[in-house]
Amino acid sequence: MYSTELVVQTFISGIMIGVLYALMALGITFIYSIMRMINWAMGEFYMIGSYLQYMLVAWLLGPDLWWLAIVVSTAGVFVLGLLTQWSLLKPIFKKPPEARDDYATVVTLALLLMLRSLATGIAGPNQFTPGSNLPIVMVGPMPLAGARVAAFVFALVALAAFWAVLRYTWYGLALRAASQSRVGVQTAGIDVLRVDRVAFGIGVALAGLAGALLAPVFLVFPTNGLITTVKGFEIVVIGGLGSIPGALIAGVLLGLIESFGAAFVDSAYQNIYGFALVLLVLVLKPTGLFGERGREA
Amino acid sequence: MAAALEAIGLRKRFGALQAANDVTLSVDAGEIRGLIGPNGAGKTTLVNLVTGVYRPDAGEVKLAGQSIGGLAMHEIARRGLVRSFQVTRLFGGLTVRENLLTAFYARRPSANDDGEAQAERMIRLTTLGPLADTQAKKLSGGQRALLQMGCGFMVPGSCYVLDEPFAGINPVIKEVILDMIVEMNREQGAAFLVVSHEMAIIRKLCPQVTVMMEGRVAAQGTLDEVARLPAVVAGYLGKALE
């Protein structure tokens, strides 16, 4: 039958890709938990992260400094997120909350189309790949692509940093408080629009980080954010919208299911296994694994 | 000395309803003033107008003599006008201690370490010690009201607007909240505007009350004075107060 090695390798690659999917889902869920809106242009921030990574590695820093390029790309997307909130979203959020998320949907969908067209216009429909000279890494008897291992390790570090900021800093406390009650933080004396700005910046930076990390694996082209965004939303549905542990656990779960499905059933249907899981979760627990039905105002 | 809080000619209309109609009211420095009136009289609307939740259609709000009209809610809070909500607005997923710390750092972000010490003090004062590391959403209604009070007192404010702090709360916790208000008033000289239907508490706490009816200020004076006014008795549907 199947060798143990194949099972172990499938398991490892599932977890590795799952953590990267989780970055994307975490970004979506984090922005939602604070701003109560879905950022539909998430994949475009992923795309921008991957282009930044390509340009930095190909033109400026070279493949040896890939890690620095990742940090700079992520920071670049973070700044872009701050600017997006300030210019496009803040004006909506200044108004009373009626239909706010509807406006936000329209604005972020328009942003999606604009950024995608911009990328096509500037870089053309070509595929790029940032060179990677990372060696193959042996885990036991298993060879793993260096770029994938590096992406996995980087993602873990980023997740740990994200968690530490939320848990141990004053700003993390403000972010967590804002996710519980927007009126509450304003009454306490916190400028909720500034919290939004930081939250949006961090959320899209997580997508940009995923884009930069996956650039050598999934390549760089104008619509490369699409698949990862779909996976991000699958994870958010599985884990429960607004739940951070849900995003992490569901991300790894999705990675594992895809990986095992591809290895042991049929790799042609890799993108379908996740949907099967989504349907299953929706039947059994419509709020997602960690979702809450309602929240206190 | 300027009044701690002044509302001057406030008006607010919601559709056909004139919820605040030329409301003028002032709370002196160090005063604990009661705000009473039948349901729908516009008390909460007034609270929302002075704390920046609603923009008034006309009129002005002054905090310690300075106009705060047009400021956002968080800016008003930072200037020392602290409010509590009838339906508590706590951070349900955060612990009691984290709720207190949020209130502390929100108004004093460049602080040294005394947030922790102040949180300890407030946990003692609110008698919530055993629940300090419990999530706020697991607290009872009375405990939430206590915590909300504690959050308001984490950084001394100059004026507190409390919307129904005693509604639906058991007598023991009522007493604790009452003591906290009196202590903050005595110790910090903080002014209070207390909205309540609990006449016994209002009588104990507030030398002066303002009565609102149908969006207007109907009377001011001691509770016993206003309770005798025919208009006030009629406004409470013919019931004498209490």
C-alpha cells in the first residue's frame, strides 16, 4: 500500500502550506474582527507583496538577501494598507454605521479591479519568479524545497510576533478591546479610526507577507492572489469569522486535507477538497469551528 | 468657577420626535446632580448629546467652561468627561483586569507602570477580586455595572455622566456603586450627573435634581421640591414620585 514516508511527507507539506494559507485567513479575519467589514481586495495585497518581493530580489537585493526583501515587501504592503484606510475607508467610517459594510464592499471590490488592472498594465500578463538559491532541505529522509521551508519558518515567526503584539503590548490590548466593542473603546478615550488604520495595515501586511513568501512557489502574476484569497475565505468559513485561533487551526486543516487529497485521491482536484470541507462544516456547525453566533455590542 | 458640565439650548430631532427641545442644564464642580423623568423623556438622548454620540441640531456643550461641541467621543473622554451606559459596554472577551487596563491606557497612553497598581486598587474597590482574571462576558449584570464603574474611575475624570447605574442591580452591589460615587466625589472633587429611576438613591445622593419631560427640562430643585410640582406629578402619569 502506501509507504509511511509518503504519509509523513504529505503531512509535513500539508502543514507547511496550511500555515501560509492561515496568514491570509488571519488577515481577513483580523480586519473583520475590528472593522466589521470584509476586505475583498485581500488577494491584491498578496499580489503586491509578491511583486515587491520579485522586484527587490531581481533588481535590488539579489537572491541572498531574500529574507530582507521579505521584510521590506511586508512593510511596504503595511504602509499601503495605512494609506488605503486613510484615503478610502476612513471617510466611510466617519459616517454613522448604516450600510457601512456595504460601502466597504463596493470600495474594496473597486480597489481589487483597479490594482489588478494596474498590475496587468504595468507588468503585463507575464509570470515572474524571484530566483531562490536556497538548497534542498532534508527532513529525515525527505527532501523539501528550500524556499518552502524558509516560507514556513518565516510564517511561524510572523505568527509568533503577531500573537506577542496582541497579547503583551498596550496597542494589542486596544486592538483586542476594539474587536469586542467599538463604542466601548471610544467611550474609554481611544480613537477607533486610528485603531482601524493599524488593524487594516496589519491585516493586509499578513497577505503581503504570504505573497512575498509564496512568490518563488506560486509565481508572480497579476491574478496570483485569487487562489490564495479563495482559500483564505474557505478557512475563515471553516474556522469561524472573526476567530483568530479558528483561522490558524482551519488553515492547517485545509493544508492537510488538500495535501492528502492530492497525494492519495487525485491531485487534479486539489482545490476541491477544501470546498468539501467547507460544505461539511456548514452542515455540522454553520458558525464555523470557533465562530460565535452573535456578539455583544 | 465654571460649571463642570453645561448644556446650553440643546436640540435634537429624530424624524417627527423632538427628543431634546432647548435643554439647558448645568452641573457645578463637585456637585452630584440627579436627572430624572419618565421613560422617553429624553434623558439618554441628553447623555448622548453631551458625550458626543449624537451631534446636536442646535445648542452647545461646555466641559469646565470649554466648548466640546463637534469633538469625537474619544476626544471628549480624554478631556475628562466619562460616561457609563445603561446597557454596559464592556469588552466581553477581555478579563476584568484587562478591561480596567484598557480604560487606563486609553486615556493615559504614555504612562509608567502605575496602571497595574491602579487596576489592583479598583479591583479591591469594586469587590471583584476573585473574578479579576475572568472574562467580562461571564459576569452577572451587577458585576458588569461594577466593572463599568471601575473602568470609569481608572483615570480620574472631571465629570461623570452615569446612565441608569442602578437599574436591575441587587441591593448589595447598589451600595458598593453608591460608595464608589461618594468616594470619587469626595476624594477627587469629581462632578456627577446621575440618571436614575431609583428615587431612594437619588434622594440620598443628589442634593439637586433636574426633571426632564418630553424633551424639555420641566423642573429643577431638591427632589422633595420637584416631587410636589403638579406638572411633575402629571408627567409621571399621576403617580406621586416613589
